[in-house]
Amino acid sequence: MREFFRRVARQISYRGRLLVSRIADYAELLFYPPRPATGMIERRWTGGVPLDGAARVAVFMHYARTDSIAPYVRYHVRKLREAGFAVIFASNTSALSDQTVASLLPDVAIAFTRRNIGWDFAAYREAIALVPSLEQREMLLITNDSVFGPLYDLEPLIARANPDEADIWGSTDSWERHYHLQSFFLIFHRAALRSDAFRRFWNGVRCFRRKHWIIEKYEIGLTRTLQSQGLRCKALFPYNTVTETFMRSHPPRPTPVKADRTSPTGYAQMLASRVKASIPINQTHFFWYELTVSLGFPFIKRELLQKNPANIPNVSDWERVVSEVSAYDTNLIREHLSAR
């Protein structure tokens, strides 16, 4: 009985927080109408990689609380340049200095800082607007510093993003709330870049302060908007493929045995039951091991290693796992985690 009341109290607390959050979300629309995501760039540097004529363009979004660009970010940007991308480095950190940016410039076409408003999508929008003759490019990639990696060479992954199969490719997809490609790695091919739907979407991006609207209107809304206009969207690591890989190793028990969910066995049993019940969950967190070891996914989410919000029991093994499957320098991750 005591445990029952604890659960009820937790649910009441959760629902109360959710209600307060939603009131704040709608209060923003009422009292602080979001302005268009333009005119926020404060400083700009020209890098050593030509943007004119580049077939591949990447926008890399960055944020730090201080005048810093983490080594794992610099590595990621360099790997994009080695994969043939002219990189636009868009930072929501106004404090970046010439000295901090200088060592990044050989690997980018443009770097800029902007006011920290509008989250990732506002920065993407301002960076995309800097690309001349965008519709003539072979592809546009948008990505950000929310992942560690790449653990492997990016070229084979990019080669899999076949424009004959889809106009927009994400590394992963999600069925949470509504189906959408996750926005930390998105490739737009020429058919998308030439479409009115693409232009209308990015021209309409506004500087919301509340993350709820960024997720609803842009993280989820991007896929829904482009699909509704006939553009094809696919994931390189589809949710169903990832869950099938997991289920082959962890088939649900015919008669489930109650187990401690903080243990690897109990946790796997809980995940298997959710998959069997078609309950969508975030694959980049819950199935990070299968993605990394079995499927060759080149990234690990930073939040997973920093906070592990779902208390996934095997996350502490990340360094051993990465070292077994990749030559990636895990010091880049450890250094960042130890600085937090």
C-alpha cells in the first residue's frame, strides 16, 4: 500500500510539472512572439576551405558556455572536411574569440557566432542562408555537437545515402510523438534543395525560446512538412532495424520473470517488453550498444554519456566498447566528460 501511494505521488508530481511547463510554453506564444531567425550573427570569419563551387556543404552547430571549442568538436569538423564538405561552423556562443577560432579555420569555409536564441534550428537557418546557389549543390548536411564521433570514416555512411532512394536522409529516425528523422545528422540531396517546401520551411524558422516548440515545429515538423510535399525521407539506421537487432539477442520471455531493472538482465527484459508492445523509445540512448557494436553507427550521444537520463545500466562500458570497434581516440570523450 505504501508503494502504491508513492507511485501516485510521483505521478501527481510529474503531471504537475508537465502542466506548469505547458503553461510556460503557451505563455511564450502569447507574451513573447518569436522573431524570425535572421540578423543574429555577431562575428564572422572566413576559413581556408572554398565555399564557392563546393558540391558538398555541411553546417555544424556549436554551443559552449565559455570561450571554447572542445577537442571532440574540432575532430568532428576535421572529419567532415576530409569527407569533402565545405563546413560552415555556426556557434551560438557569442564569446568565441579570434584565438579560439583560429585553429579551426583551416577546416571550415566560414565560422560565425550569433546570439544564443532559437536553439539549433535558428543557427541552421542563418548558416543555410549564407550558401550561394544552394540549389546547385550535390548535398547539404546539417549536424551538431550533441554527438561524439565519428567513430568511423564518414564516406561509406554518406555513400549509403542514395539520392535515388530518398531526398532527405537522417542517420536515425524516431516514432516518439510523430514519425521523424532525428535532426543531429541530416543529409538533403539536390531534389530537396531545389524544392519550395525546403525553402519555405527554413524561411519560416523563428527564434523560439522554449524547447517544446523547437521539437514540435522543427525537430518533428521538418520531416512531416517535407513528406507532405512529396519528398522522400529515410533513415540510415531505421528504428525497426535497430530494435530487430536488439530482439535477436534479447527475445522476450514467454513468462516474464520480475527482475531488477537496474541490472543488465532486468533492463534488457524491460526493453524487450516495450519493443514487443510497440512503445517507441529513443534508439540512440536505449540501443546505443547495438548501434555501436552490431550496426556500425558512427556516433554516441553526448547526453547519454554525460547524464544517462534513463539510467541505462551498461553505459559505463562505453570506453571499452568504443575501443573494441573503432580507432577513435576516447581521450576526446573522457576529456570532455571530466571537464563537466
